[in-house]
Amino acid sequence: MSNSKPGYTATSEVSRVRAKRTLWENIIRGLRSAPPTALFGMLVITAYVVIALFAPLIAPYGESEVFPIPYAPWSDEFLFGTDQLGRDVFTRLVYGARNTIGIAIMTTILAFTIGGGLGLVAAINQKWLDQFLSRFVDVLMAIPSLIFALMLLSIFGSSILNIILIIAVLDSTRVFRLTRAVALNVVVMDYVEAARLRGEKLGWIIRREILPNIMPTLVAEFGLRFSFVFLTIAALSFLGLGIQPPTADWGSMVRENAGLIQFAEYDITAALTPLLPAGAIALLTVAVNFVVDWFLHKTSGLRDE
Amino acid sequence: MSNIDKQRGDILLEMRDVRIDGYSDDKWHKIIKGVDLTLRRGEIMGLIGESGAGKSTLGLAAMGFARPGCKISSGTINFDGMELTTASASQCRALRGSRITYVAQSAAASFNPSHRLIDQTVEATVRHGIKPDSEARADACILYGDLQLPDPDNIGSRYPHQVSGGQLQRVMTAMAMSPRPDLIIFDEPTTALDVTTQVEVLASMREIVEKYNTAAIYITHDLAVVAQMADVIKVLRYGETVEEAETRKMLSAPEEEYTKSLWAVRSIEKEGEKNDDVILKINNVDAAYSSSVKVLHKVSIEVPRGRTVAVVGESGSGKSTTARVITGLLPPMSGDVQFNGEVLPKDLASRSKDQLRKIQMIYQMADTAMNPRHTIREIIGRPLEFYLGLRGNKRDDRLLELLHLIELDESFVDRLPSELSGGQKQRVCIARALAAEPDLIICDEVTSALDQIVQKGILELLLKLQKDLRISYLFITHDIATVRAISDEIVVMFQGAVVEQGPKSEILTPPFPDYTKLLLSSVPEMDPDWLNNLLAERQNEQTA
């Protein structure tokens, strides 16, 4: 390896080459090094996804099938009892996973498409368009988002489409800010300048030069944003303006059965019934946060000392 | 803690068979592979080697410190009777900042921007209880004076952004000197400075170290700098000692082949040639970043075909701005750029693909000039696709040709930039520029971030490419040795204007205009008396 003057060649310069691994090997290696919290989070998320996908197979009854006994206690027939109309609570929990998670994911994807796209454009433009978009976002963010969402929903009506659109637009403001901030750090790099000098179009610069470099941050933000969207939907449903009956949804399930809590001194299981959907919401949010924390730590390159 | 009773010449620091490992990619790598080092009181040792040789790691180990992810795996580090490898964290902490201090490479990044300079200068001294606050502050002002900072009594009340880079580096030296340490470690303190500033900083550093009889370890990759500073020079490579000798002996008769190669770049000398066929002509260009601050004043430069024009000047002289005007990134306020006889549109967006193709650029920092997520295939392949429409096998064939042209081989095709060494990165950048088959390449300080031996390789490659492909270069640099090696013509810039322009032989021979003279005389030479002579000469001129 001696490359003193006579034997000097460019190829013999020392550089550290990483082992080439397939994607699958990388995933296995990543999982091995994951802390227990992240593994727990992934396990919970997987379970939710499985339940949401196979809801009709798991649920013992139909989503809005009504039985003659309202507020039935927990039993073999109705695992978690029935609600105020006589619908099986366990069945509605299972279907609720499908509806609430599905709507939250769609909303988050939409929020990222709007916010991320505009954020990138603003970061590259850095002139009047950036100013216009950023100030507009400031205005939107100045209004408390839950109240704003409530107002818009009462104007346009609470259809599922409206819920998705309104929450997505409101949440895209945060995505916009983050995307713009991280993209600004990449836009000033020489390789972006080199691409511009080459004469590359805007789309190519965004897709090939900038996006790959800000992806880890955006993926982490996607997880967090999903949690917030999920909570917002649940909150709106709890307030009666979210997902409308008879569609099963965790937020409205809490509201509909909230009265049962007062019966705790007579039947502890009855009091637990409204807490089950609330717990389901909490568990998923915590699980997503565990995974995001680990992912952020991994990609930020911080070293444990 | 006084060192009155300590004799000059006593052994202060003794490192025996020190080995340091670094952790990355799930493995421990050897960084320092058994180095011995002996430093006596009042002695300055120069540690020299290329990047990755382990200089900084060894320098930090002298404080008993290993960077995060590194560990001192074996050996002994004895500082004035105290064993640092086994010392507790609090014992080491008591030593650092009081008896051993450290001057970092980037002063701008090392100061806290929200505290005044003097508060930061005395912080460690007061905290270690060496001097009371008022005394330390008074002493700091004396040190500022010793280091020839302007207005030493008041400069300390400024914030870091209010002084220049060279001044900041001197304030950091004052900070290191404040507790009157036994040992100061200088880690490339002048690398980030202009040559004209470097001279003053070097002189004041050496003076203060001598005045207080402090031992020092001076880490650098520039042999000419270390020749001015050090009593003893130790050459490191791959974590091992190559050679150690007294400075004069080392310079006059280096034993190892490798040591000789350290100043290899100074051995290239190009015969300046003339060519009247002008490829690029800049006429009376004025440019500004905002309407109020003008950066370029009536700049006119001509680049002959197949020749190299070096643009020389310190930072802020408008060298890089000129390059931005040529490439169209910064449309000039007035004046024009002619290329191959035709006037180029001022704005990048209105230039044709072919006009863009013919002017390519190579950047100073190859790290940031390549997208870290693209493989070499994508980086070099893209201009082939974009400009020449080559796809699939045709593209890959040309890619390999280019790789061979820059003296790399096909094993590099699927690597990412982070898997290349500094020199290899710069070569890939050159290949990316060549892929466009340009007439003119603008080289913006392309060698200044590289080690001497790698610099030599890159410069030789550029010269060979010019000979084979008749490419013209506009070579922006502040290093006169590089200029000697590569240029045919020289343009000297100062504060946004061209001071002098002409063939190399003319510019580099006296008589010089004032600024050219200052610039040329500030370039360190491989002579241990160079700094002394230069200072004496400048002193004489002032009194005369």
C-alpha cells in the first residue's frame, strides 16, 4: 500500500468503502440494532395494520349491525358489550381502526403533497413566490387550527372528503415550513448549483438532487404528522363534526359512550368501555412516536457516548 | 503551578507506543499505530502529514483526550509526571484549559457568537482559579498587545463577528495563553487564513510562545509553515511516524522518500506559453450582489485558447464572483462576456444548452460539489446523457473512458462520493466537467483543500488534459506555488478590481506593484529563516 512518490497512483489513495448490502440485509441489520421501544412500536403498528386490513374477518358482527340490547355488559356474546344503540363495541373498534387510520393516512399523504411540493418550490425560488407562500402560511398558522377546522367543517359540512381536504390543508402549513427549512440547506450546496449550470430543469433538480437528501427528515415528519392528524380527526369526531355515524370511528365512540364512566362504582367493565377507543388512539400515537424517535436518531448520525 | 523552577529542556510530555482506535461501520479501525513522542519544555514540535495521517488525533491524545468514537487502546501518555491514560476524568479536566490548552483550526466556529471576546478569553483561567477575574482581564489585554491586535485594551469587548478571521485566530491564541500553560496544541491554526494574514498570525504566535517559554505542538499539513515555527519536525503517515528530526536537518536532508514528496507540488514548473487566439473575453464587467454593494469594478480578463489563466488574490477580492459572472449565475450590471467571439447572454436561463456545455466548472470542495446520494455512474453519466444524448452501453463505455482518463478504474463506478478519498473526489469532479466536452473549465481553488502529494497529482492531470484536449482553464487560486505550477498568464485581483495582468514570467519578476509584492512575499518558503528575514525586511521598509 506504499504510495510514496514513485508509486503514487490515484486509485491507491485510501478511502473507506462500505460493504455493499442489499436492501433486505440493511433492513435486517437495522432491526437488530433497534431499541426495545422501537421494536414495540413496530409490533403495535403492524398489529393495527393487520386489524385494519382484515377487519371483516376479525370482527364477529357487521359494522353497524344493531342488537336488541343497548348497553349490554361484557360477555362471551359481546366481548366488550354493546353501545347505546345495541351495536357490538368490539366489532366497531375493529372497523374503527380501518376508518380512522385510513382517513388519517390519506390526509397525511395529501398534506405532504401540498406542503412538501410548495415548500420545495419556495426553497428554490427564494424570491417573491417564497415570500408570498411563507406569509400566507404564517397567516394560516396564526389561526388556531382546531377552531379553524371546526368552522370550515360547519360551513362545508362534515363529509369524509371535506374532513380530509380541510385537515390536509391546515396541516400542510407545518409540512411546508419543515420542507422549506431542510431544502434551503440543500439548495445552497455546490451540486445543486452544478445542476443548474448544466441547465437542468426545476423538476429534475427537485426530484434527483434535493429530495433524496431531505427524505429522512420528511419520513420522520410523516410519522409525527400522522399522529397529529389522527388525534385531530379523533378530536373532531368527539366533538361531533368528524366522521359521521353509522361509520365506526374511535373519536365518536368515546363521545357516544362517555356517560358510562359514571357507572364505574357499579360495573368497572362498563366504565372501561369508552376508554377502550381512547386507549387505542393513545397506543397507536405512542407506538408511532417510538418508531419515529429511533428513526430520527439513526438518520441524524448522532453517536451514543 | 509556576514554572519558574522548571528548567527549559526538561521532558514535559512523553508518549510511548500510543495506539488509538476509531469505531465506524461496526468495526474498530487503527488510527494511531504505536507512536512515540517526546516534548521538552519550551520546545515547539511540528506534526506534519496528510489528512487522515492521525495528526489531530495524536494532538488531542496529548491532552489525554480521544474524540467521540475513538479510544486510546494502549500506550502511555506522561505529562509532567502524571499518567493521562489512567487519570480520572476530573484529573484530566483540571489539566485541560489550565496547563494544556488548545487552539483549533476554525476560530470562527470555535467562538461562542453571543459572548464578548474577553469573557471567553479569561473563562477557563478564572474557572480553574488560576487568577482572579480582574487580574485575568488585565493580563488578557497585555496578551492582546503581545499578539499585535489593534487597540488591545478595548478589542476584548467586541463580539466574534466584529473582528476579522486573522484577529479571531490571535484572540484564540491569547485565550490559550491566558492561564500560562506548559503546553499549547495548535491544530492547523492558519490553514483557513489568507497568506497575507497568515504571516502576521504566525509571527505573533511564535513570539508569544517564545516569550513565555511555552512548549507547543504545531499541527499542519504545510511544511513551509511548520519550518517557520518548529524546533523539531515529526512526519506522520497512516498513524505511524515516518521521520523525526530537527527542523533545519529535516529541510536540508530529508531521509525518507515520503517526506520529500510532501513538498512535491513545488517541483512542478510550467513553461508559460503564449497564444493570441482568445476564447473568453470579459469586458469592463461591473457586478453586485445587491444594488448597494458593488463587488466587481470594471473587470476585464482574456483567456487564450488552450492556455491557463490564473486569477490570484486573497478572499474577498472578487475571484469567485468573476467566475459566477462568466457562468451566468450572477448577471453583470454592465459589461459583457464574450465566448468564442460571440457575446453570451447575461443570464444563465437564456443561454443555450451548447453554450452551457462549453463552459464547465470545478469547485473547491469536491464534497459539496457531488450529490452524496448519487453514485459515480450517475454523477459522470448525467452530463453524457444530458448534453450528448448517450444512453445505456454507449454511456457506460464513455464513462469508463473518462474514468481511465482521470486515472481511476471501473471498480469506482458504483461507489458513492463518501467512499472516495479527497483527491479521488476531485478527480471525479474533473471527469464530470470533461464529460461535457467543454472548451473552458473554470477551476475554483480546486487544489486548496487537498494534501500536497494529492495536489501534485491533480495539477499534473489537469496539465496533461490540457495538452491532450486543448482545454482552456481559468484557474482561481490564492496559492502562488500552484500558480507557478500551472499558469501561462496571471491576473492579480484586489478588492474587486484587476491590479495586474500579463504572462507569468512578467508578473512574477520585479518590479512589482505594491499589492502583488505583498502577496508574493507572504507565501511561506521552505527556509526556516524566511519569516525572520521577511519581518526584518518589512520593518526596514517602514522605518526607511
